[in-house]
Amino acid sequence: MFEPTSVNTFNLKLKLLTTKNLYEIVALDKICFGGLWSWETYQKELDSSNCKLLGIFSNSYSEYLLAMGCFWAILEEAHITILAVNPQYQRQGLGQTLLYFLLKVAVDYGLERATLEVRISNLAAISLYQKFGFKIAGRRSKYYEDGEDALILWLSDIHQPEFKNNLNKWHGRICKCVNTLGD
């Protein structure tokens, strides 16, 4: 797999996002994706028992959402739908921290695999996912509104002891500066 880099530059808090965070969620979506999902779409996500939406906040500015990630639990699968890091804070380990926690929550919920779609041009994201063991499973032609293709990435056997051991190894390095699932 990979040797994670630790997040040393922030004093961070990881939280399950709620409707109280809708303003920050929609604002980060607009910054990262130009408004991919609406207020109503995020509200539906938060209302669904199958959805887990996590956010990383700066402890210095408790209302400042730096990054967010979401997955849907569908049967035995974690379908990752969003992984967004404010561009000002990219390349500092927040994406890998968020991906780690999404996978950790999926494992804790007893899910067996993870999947996602990613823009074929988003080489940084593809590299990140591959570091965690995701493999290319296919391609969706003209998947995005602008006509760009998506790669379908797949990670099997996250419920197996080997993957859980890898999560445990990564925990100390990735989570040094993150207060997990606080209020």
C-alpha cells in the first residue's frame, strides 16, 4: 500500500456533519466543484440513514470547513460520492486523512468494499485513491455534465484482517493532529 504523510500544519477536528453545517457544506461545494450539489441535495444526504458525511474543521476557526467526504452504504458497499478539500489547503494531507476516515467508518459499519467515480483528468485524486489500494474497474463515458469521462475505482476486501491491519498502521501517522468525531 503506501506510507502516509502526517498532517502537521493544522489543529483539526473531524466531525460527522449535520444540518447545522449545511451553510459550510454548500459553501465548500461551491469552492471545490462550482455548485455540484444543491442545498436540498445535501439536506437529503444528511437525512438519509445510508449516508455518512464527514468534515474536517480547523480548531482555530470552528465554523471553517476545510474538507468533506461522503459515502453511501449500499448493501455491502461504501460508494464514495464526495471528497473535497478547499484548494487553499490541498496537498497538505487533508485528502488522505479524509479518505482514511471514510474507509475506517465503512469498515466499522461492516462494509466489504468501496467504490467511486473520479474525473479521468484528476490525476492527483486518482493517485491518492490508488495509494489506498483502489484499482481501475472501468470507465463511464461522458459521465460529468461537461462531457468528461469518469474512471470507476474499486477497493475490495476492506472487511478482511489485512486491510484492517493497514488501517491500524496508518492511524498513528494520519491522525496525529486530528480530534476525531467531536462535537
